[in-house]
Amino acid sequence: MANKVVICGINTATLPKLTAVQQRELLLKIKAGDEDARQEFVIANMRLVLSVVQRFMSRRENIDDIFQVGCVGLIKAIDNFNIALNVRFSTYAVPMIIGEIRRFLRDNNSIRVSRSLRDTAYRALQAREQLEINSQNEPTLEEIAAAVNLPLSEVVNALDAISDPVSLFDPIYHDGGDTAMLMDQISDVKNRDEVWIEEVALRESIRKLNDREREILYLRYFEGKTQIEVSDEIGISQAQVSRLEKNAIKAMSKTM
């Protein structure tokens, strides 16, 4: 029981193990329509689902949900497996289980990504897995892009698009005391003390202008109107608008 793992109420330490001969016998019975054999084969191969699920442990989805989806993939593999082929069942089933889980994660992603972008990302993931198998090393993004015959930037964008969103409140360090969160490591150039002081000084300098100057600056720089439009609105010439605007800016510069 030291290796006990409970998923969806199932204690994986109690799952039966089948020899190759036993698996083939059960598969023959399944193809003949034996439902009891099918049930026994599903239960015996839940270990296979668990081995695949462990690859997705870092995902934010409930692990029980992923396990159940993996079992759906297992059942599809059983129903579609051709016993006439000289292939181990696990070799056929693992990609089916992985594909079912990936479809579930893709369709339940809180961020909607275009179909073409998702397809590119999953092509890249498949290429990465194959490269890892062939070289026994983690492939570079350049190698993945070459394998799928796509530009590097397109592959990078696609993989970023399907990655899990990260919360600013996710902990990144804990030393037994205060926990450092991701947001603590991100600087904000808009809310520095210098910016706040400048904003206070700007408000103070605007407050010292007369009503006509404040109105002209508001129309020019907040509403984006031209000097001609401002002159028409407040009933003075464009030359007067230009002069008042320049005087107001000059006065504000001195105050700040």
C-alpha cells in the first residue's frame, strides 16, 4: 500500500495486472461482444491512464476530471484497437489517451484561441515529443519549427497561446514567513512616486490658471480639438486661442 494513489475513489494499488497473454485473451472476448471482459480490461488498464495523467499534474484542471477524460480515451482505444495488427495495446492506447486529455484541456481553456493557432500549437507539441524520443534530449524551439516547417515566430506565438494563464497572486517563494507573489516581482512604471508627484504638480498648476485658459487646454488636449474648432466653440479668434494656450503652458511650466 506504500504506492497507494486514490483518483476518483479508485485505489490504484488494488488494480489488477495482466500478462500479455491475458490481455490478448480479453481482447478476443471483447471483440466477440463480452461486456464483462471489456469491463475487466478497462479496470486493468487504468494504470496506463494514470501514467499518462501524471504528465498533466501541473495543469490547473482538477486531476480527477483529467483522469476521467483519460479513461474515455482508454475506452475509445479499446473499441478501435485492431488485434490483428502486431502492436502492443499500450502503444496504441497512450496516444489516444493523450489526445483525449488535450482536447479536453483545449476546449475548457478560459482563454479562447483560434482553431488555426491551436492546430499549430498541437503540431508543435507532437513534433517536440517525437524529437525527444529520437534524440533523448529537450529540443529547441528552432528544431521544433524546422520539424513542422513553420517560421519560429509562428510556433512561439502558438505555444504561448495555449499555455495556462498565470495569476498575479501565484506564490513564487516562501521562506516560512511572508510569501512572495508574482505581482511582487513586477514593476509598474505608471504608479511610481515620481509619476504621482508629477500628477499632483500638474493638477496644482492647472488650478492656478484662469477659467478661459483651463477651458482651452481641456478642449485642446483632452478632447483633441483643433484651435479653429476651439475658437468656434468659445467665440474668439484662432490667434487668441493660440496666444492663450501658449501663455497657459508657459505658466504651468513655471509652476511645475
